Amino acid sequence: MIVCSCNVLSDHDVRHAVNSAGNFPRNARQIYGCLGCSVECGRCARTMKGLIDETLASCGSSSAIR
């Protein structure tokens, strides 16, 4: 599913960035940095945050970084 239409980022891109970043990105801006792009309109930020939280919770890392 496309999460960010401005940068054509999918939910798989977001999950991959979270899983492969050593310091676990916790917001949309950090995800964009990991993926080499930048925030455009910002409409995807809430969805991206949900994906980040979901991905971190599934790997048991969310409690370690909060």
C-alpha cells in the first residue's frame, strides 16, 4: 500500500526502514531521512507513525526506546 504519494513510499518501505535502522526511527521525518527523501505535504505522517509503532511493537523494541 502506498503511504506517501508525494515520495511514492509504501508500507513495506517504512517497515524496512524501521527494521534496518540501528537507532529505530520514531517519526516520519526520521523515516524520510533513512529513505533519502524529505517531507512534502505531511498528510502521511500519522499513518507512518502508526506503522512505526506497529513495527516496533512486533519486534519487541518499542518499550526499549520510549
